[in-house]
Amino acid sequence: MLKYFVCAVSMITISVLASQSAKAQTTATQGFTISIPQSLSIVAPAAVSLTHDQTNNPQAFPQQPWVVKGNNTTGVNVSFAAATPFIHATDPTFRRNARLALALGATQGPAIWTVGIAQDSTDYVTNDGIAIVTSSSTGVGRANLNLVVSFITEEFGVFAAGDHTTTVTGTIAAK
């Protein structure tokens, strides 16, 4: 009789467990969130040199692709500035104007990129020693902004032999 009692209790236990598992949760959800920090970057190409071809023509350096990226949803503003004309390395009284020209290269992402100021030159005679070109985007994206820097010759042979230098500074800011 004990054997039948144990068997009956076991059946009741199995029956209770079976009815409890029928009430168990059969679906569940879990949310996932990743926070992306704002990121703006501008990368300049390596320094370049050029030997003057001894003509009266402006001396254009090869096109330089600056890589700019911005994940700000309202876009970015980018500027390139030559704060000085070309200045002779050992005698700063010898100066020649620098010209900057900017063009849009390859882009990636949903942003629309535009060039604002495409060309500007320094003018050492009037003391306007700054040349600035600009670009901007409407949203998130990456662009190659192609910068051409030129040494304005006017007339070959009326400026000193030797190295003449200028520096271009690129700046990116969120809109």
C-alpha cells in the first residue's frame, strides 16, 4: 500500500509541476543601447617641396587631399588658412604671395559637402598676409578636401634664391 501511496504522490507532484510549467514565461526582451561620442577630425598630408621651374608662372604644388570627418548631425565647418605669404628662410624681407584653391574630392556618408570660399591669396604688399578657403557639410560624413597651394611668381629672378616657406592650418568645427 505504501508503494501505491508513493506512486500516487509522485503522480500528483508531476501533475503539479506540469501545470506550473504551462504557466512559465515563453518570451522575453532585452534592450541594447550604444552611445556614440561626437567625433570631429582633420588629417593633413605630409609636408611637400617643389623646385621652381624658372618661369613667370605661379608654381602650384600637387593637389593635397586633406581628410575630414564629422559625426555631428548638423554638419561641420572646415577652413584652411595660410597665415603668411611665402617667406624666405634666411631673409624674411623676401616674400611672395601664396594662393590657396580648394575643391571637393571623394565623400562618404549622408552629408552634403560644399565649398564656400574656393580660392584666396595673401597680399604681402597691402599686409593682407592671410589666405582662407572654406568648406562645410550638412550632416554626418567624411570628405577629401583637395587643397592646391601656389607660390605666386609674378616675374622670375626678382626674388632671392633659396627656400621660401608658408604653412597651411586646417580647422574643423561642429555647426
